[in-house]
Amino acid sequence: MENINNNSGVEVLKQRYVVSADDFVSAGAASAAVKKTLKQLGCSPDFIRRTSIAMYEGEINMVIHGGGGIADVEISENQVTITLTDEGPGIADISLAMKEGFSTAPDKVREMGFGAGMGLPNIKKQSDDFDLISEVGKGTTLIIQLKMDN
């Protein structure tokens, strides 16, 4: 974790987390750490809830589908930006993947209670800005922005 000043002089807190593929024991650790940081910064409970949901859903998607990846989080005085990057198989049909209930999760993942096809729709619902870039065979980058409500 590091504090830096951006070009406008606003302090930005940067955090980076490595998310491991198929690691359901550690899944959620990054989102829990971000939640703890936001609580320490005194953010509103609703903002913390929205951020935690978006981050967790993205983290789980990397665990299940992306072969793991990197979660970069930037916290400034008025927003949080979460960039999730993986080098997994990519998403062939983004519009289909955005439909509630659509899932490509394998049966073993569904049997654990994951893969219900609500991840991407939930992320979009919780976000103020949502950008999904994916290329089949190269991976996926998801940029989520949430504006603070204080």
C-alpha cells in the first residue's frame, strides 16, 4: 500500500492484491482488506457495502474464470477505482455475460455455491462507472469506479 499525490495534488491511496486461481479459501481476502481500509477512512456504510460487493464479485470471477489476476485499488478523497486484470480465456460475448443468470462456471464451482451468473450484473449495479474490456485468448480487464457519497 502506498500514498501518492496525483497531478492535481490530491492524495491517492494505492493498493495491489494478487488473486489466485481456484483458491476459494483465500477468495474475498482482497475485498475484505479494502473494506477494512474504507472503514478506517470513515466512509459511509452504504459506500463500503457497494464497494465490497463490486470488489468481491470481481475477485470471485478472477478465481473462477480468469485464472487469477491482479486487483489494483485507488482510493482518493471522492472515489474508489478498482481495476481487475487477468490473463484468462477472455469473454466471448460480453452482452451475454452481462445477463443475470448467465454463467460459464463449471459444475464443481456451482456445487460450492458460486457461479450463479450474478457477478457482472451485480458489479455494474453497484458501480457508478463500469468498463469491461475482454479479448478471447488474452484476458479481461474490468475498471470499476464508485463515487463516495459523503
